[in-house]
Amino acid sequence: MFRAGSIPWLALHELRMVLREMQRDKARVFQLVMLVVFMGALLACGVGLGLVVRETGLPPIDPRVIAVTDLVVLVMFSIMVSSTLARAAQVLYLRDDLDLLFSSPIPARKILAVRFAGIAFSVTIFWLFIAFGLVIPIAVLAMPQLLAILPVLLSLGLLSSAAGLLLTTVLFRLLGPRRTRVLAQVLSALIGASVFLVSQLPRLLNNVDTDYGRWGWIRDYATGEKHLDLPPQADLLLRAALGEPIPLLIVVGVCLGAFLLVTQGLGRRFARDAAIAVGSDASKRKAGKTGAFAAGAFAATLRKELRLLFRDIALFSQVLLRVFYMLPLAFVFVRNASSGHSLLLPGGAAALALMAGQLSSSFTWITVSAEDSPDLLVASPTAMSVITRAKLWAGLLPTLALVILPIVAVGIWSPWTGAVAAVGAFCSAWASGMLNIWYQRPGRRADFRRRGNVHWLLVIPILLVGGLIAGATFLAAAQMLWAIVPAVLAAVATLALRRTDKQILERLRTPD
Amino acid sequence: MTDALVLSRLNKTFGGKAAVADLDLTVRSGELYALLGPNGAGKTTTLRMVAGLLAPTSGSISVFGIDALRDPAAAKAITAWAPDEPMLYDRLNPMEYLEFVAGLWGVDGKTARAKAEELLKWLGLWEERAQRCEGFSRGMKQKTALAGALIHDPKLLMLDEPLTGLDAAMARQVKDVLQERVRQGGTVILTTHILEVAERMADRIGIIQGGRLLAEGNLEELRALGGRSAASLEDLFLQLTEPATV
């Protein structure tokens, strides 16, 4: 259909690879159903909004609307850059078919332009999906010019892709191949988390005990009591999204120009970096004195799993993101616990139990289900239960290491609450770990970034059991006998979900 | 002396299709046995059943007199299996890998450490002991996996296509290791597509196709089987497996 080697031909190849990748995902039916439901809800909202807009028209563009739009775009763009940075590093190191493409006579700049356009599209697709559901009905019912939101989103995707490529190349120049890989992954996680943390700043800086402290600063601006001083051209994005031709042309032109400039300017350099990145992990490590070997299958497996866990910075940082998300809550908790708020200590204990469950779920998902050599384990004379137990502990140990400090801190304020938090955190971590063992789905470690943090079937049971244990922890910390009810329910739910070794093996032979 | 491996009327079917059909095979203790066959003949399936990775549909497997189906742990304890794709962990170095494998086979930590050092030196990997396997060449990965297979000093060593993708020097080194193993009294079973390897190294050769044993014996016995037209093992192999390879 297209001339071989042309940009559309390469784009078609990219698209085919993306579709094949999606077809590999066994959970696609469930995801498809969820997507259809979500799209239905969006369209319903869109129709409602469209009818309102047809009657009343859009509100006038004032500084508050501009500020909100710019803020939304900033959040969206940060998330896009976070994704493109991670994906640029993946392109550099995982490569996939890049060697084949680079060995062809097609110019490297062309190949990378298509690949990064693909990345831009993939990080935009979620926002396009939302915009599509909301905007199309409004455009059809009231304002066709609102369709301009779609090219604006695509342009932002191109700009974020260029930023990801630029950042990766700069890191590569400054730090070299090995450190770039680690830092790109960590930075990507931090950029994603920073959006959340920044959004919580007002909560941390203001007095949360009063309603005014929490929302007052926003209310002042919203009611016009305080005036917003915006820089010139702050309304450019809003006007572009509303379909004004000149702003739209400027936004699309600047983003596309930046994308072309970066991909064409850095394409050759990126191709060279990619060649250097191959085997960068093979750079010499000093052979120090080798310590004593672990004795027995349990110790050897535990040691192996901990080594692999701590050496996979990308997966580890993904898991640690959950701790980052808990930080604002922790700040608030610490500040208010010291002022003697009656329900905050039990609340903190419950939050710790919930967090321990979530962390343990992620860690054991990796240690249990990410196994590069399952045949080696099956061919060994060690009983599978010993290996599984070691893998469970390899997931529990880092979890407990992460929650132990806050538990000790709680214990200093209230020894009873500290003890309850410790028991709750351990039970929650253990239950999540066991659920991951019972419903394990082994796969190669390299595929895990694609597969997410946990098996989709497990999300609800883990949240349910974790929630019940957190509830029991809260009530027990508040010295209420009612704690027995959620505790028993959690135990019953866990037992109901239990699988025997035989059932696990059966399931492994016939994965879903 | 007890035979190293006895397979009796071994069957394995996948979705009604027989991968191994009524296979009777005996490997004597202390010999190097080469299992030959065209692609899809059932070589790997057979070895995977012996290693305990696949349950046979019917039949029996005996490893040095131990019923591998009734007491798999005991059979596995004296067996090692090295598939064509090395079973390694990219982010572990060879010493860490050997520590893990030794742990799985219950080798005492002190003994395992000494054995690991000996094996890595013997296989020319000692200088690379701190490097992670992800940067290794195919040959180095193959040798690391071989060290893993030997760490518990197995009585029966099974290798699936151990020379695939190795350069001449590496292939020679692996062949030397296997022959040394047999000299020390170990039993080795290997599958290979390189008929010359089987011809030069194996004490006895088995040719299978469609999951059935077509011929078995040492080179002379096989030549006699093939008659005047089979001048070499290659001739005999092609003669026996012709319908499938055309």
C-alpha cells in the first residue's frame, strides 16, 4: 500500500507491532468491556454538557478559566513527559526491532521520527480517549470548533515525546549508558509522583483542621476576592483548544516544529547512543571477594530473589511510587498526631496496614510471578512449597523494612497503636503475598513493565482483604471490640480465596 | 551395574497428537548416549519428561533404579538437565547463579563454593565471575548453565543441543568437558543436530522419529543396520528418516 521504507510504511509497521502487543494481553476482553463502559459514561456526560452548552454557550474566557486550563495542561503534560522519558529509555535499551531497522538503508532519523511519533501517540491516547468521549457530543450538539482539542492534544504528545528524547540524550551524554538507564526510570517515576505531591502542597502548607485552610485560598480566587495576574499569552492553549485559528496554528506549529527539530537533530546521535547502550550492562564489575554461599534451598532462593529485586531499579521505583503517594498523608498525620487528634493515630495505623498490603502485593507479584527460569525450579529436587515460601519472604522483607520506621514512630506516641499497626501491617502484607502466590501467573521479568504491578484479577481481592484488615486495625487501635468483625471477615475472605498447591499447579498449566 | 536410564513404553500426547509413542530406551551407566532425530522427533519432549518437567501420558521412567514418576525428588537429585536455551538470570553473576542452583540441589554451602570456583576455572569463566550474565555471549551463557548443571555432581547429565550457536573453540571446550565427565564415570545424554559430534563422541546413538526409536547402537552396529548404502552416520540417518526430511 505504501512505498517500502517511507514514513507511512514505517508508521504502519509500528501500528502493527502495537496491535500485536495488545493481542498478547490475555486481559484484553475485560479491559475492552471496561473501556466500553467508560466510554459510554463519558459520552453520556458529553451529551449532557453539549445540551447545556447549546443553551447557555461557553462561559467567557476570564483569568480563572485560563488558570484552570493551564493547570490541567501542566498536569497532563507532566504525566506525558514522565511516560515518554521512560519509553525513550526503553527504546534505547530494550530496542526490540531497532537493530533490524538500523541495519537497513532507511535513514536513522526517519526511523526514530516514526518511533517517537508512535510514543507521542501512545502517551496521548488516554487523553484523546477522554477528550473524544466528552468533546465529540459537545462539538456535534453545540460547538464544532471544539474539535480543535484533538490536534492540540496530539501536539502536546509530540512535544512531550521530543522532551523525553531530549532528556534521555542529555542524560546519556552526562552520565553514560548505565546510569542513564537507572536515572531515566527514577526520574520518570518522580515526575509522575511530583504532580501528585505538588497538588497536595496547599494541604500541607495550610491548616487542615479548618475548612477555610483547606479550600479558602482557592475560594478567594474563585470568587474574585483575589485577582489573578497571568503572564501574557497564558490564554494561548485555551484559545487553541477552542478552535481559534491563529492560536491553534501557533500551538500545532511550535509543538510539531520542536518534535521535528529534536528528532531530526538528535536522531543520528540517539542511534549512536543506542549502539553504545547495547552491552552497556556488560561493563566490567570488579570481582571482589566472594562471600559464603547460602545454605539450603530456602536461603539460596531468598537471596537470589532479593538480589534480583534490588537490581531491577525500574520495577522497584514503580513500587516505591506508592510510598511517594502516601507522603502527603504521612506529613499531615505526623503534624496532627503530635497535636493529639483522637482519631488520627488509629487512622495512621490503618493506613500503614493498607500500605503494607499494597507494597507486599507489588513485591511478591514480582518475586513470585517474575521467574526467568521456571524449568530450573521444576527440574530441581526442592519442593515447590519451599521455593514459594522463600519468594513470599523476599516480598515481605522489603515491605516490612519500609513500614517499620513509621510503625516505630506511631509506637512512640502510643505503644498500643504501634503494636496494633505492626500486627495489622504484617497480616495485610502476608495476606497480599499469599494471594499473589495462589493466583500467580509466571512470566519473564523483562515483560513485567508491560504487565503492570499486579494481575488484574487480583486487584479487587487484595483491596478487599487489605481494606478489611485496615478496618480491623483502625478499630483495634481505637480500642473497640468491633475490630473482631472485619478481622474475621478478612480471615474468611482469605481462606475462601485459598488455593492448594495442586490447584496452583493446575492453574499454571492452564493460564487464563 | 544398574542402568542409568530406562524408559519403558513411554508415551506423551499433546491434544491427541503423539509426541512420544511407546518409546523403549536404555542408557547404560558411564556412557555418552546421543539421541538423534529430525525436528519434532520427540527428543526434547523425552528429555523433559525425564527431567520431571512434563508428566508422561503413560509408561515408566527409571533413573539409576529410582522410579522417577513415583519419587521425582530422588530422581531429580541425581539428574541435571541443560536445555538448548540456558536457564539463567540476567541480573545474577555466575557465582550468584551457582550459589542459587547449589541451594536448589541442597549442596552444602562450603562444598558448593569450592565446586563453583573449580567449575568456573575449568570452564574459563573465573575472570567473569563478577559480571552479570546479561552481557554474556551465547557461549559464555551456555558454559555458565553447564556449570550450573554440574554443581551438584549429577550421576546423569542430560543436554539438549549443547553445541548450538557455539564457536569452534567453545564447542571444543564443551565437548572436552562432556568427555571428561564420562571418563570420571558420569553418564551423559545429549541431543544434537550435528551428526559428526555424535559420530565422534557417543558410545551409543539412538535415532528417533515420530516419538519412536528407529535404530540404536554404536557406530558399527548402526552401519551394519544400514547395509552397504550407509557409509556414514549421515547416510544412515537420512536413510532412516527420509520420509520426514524430504
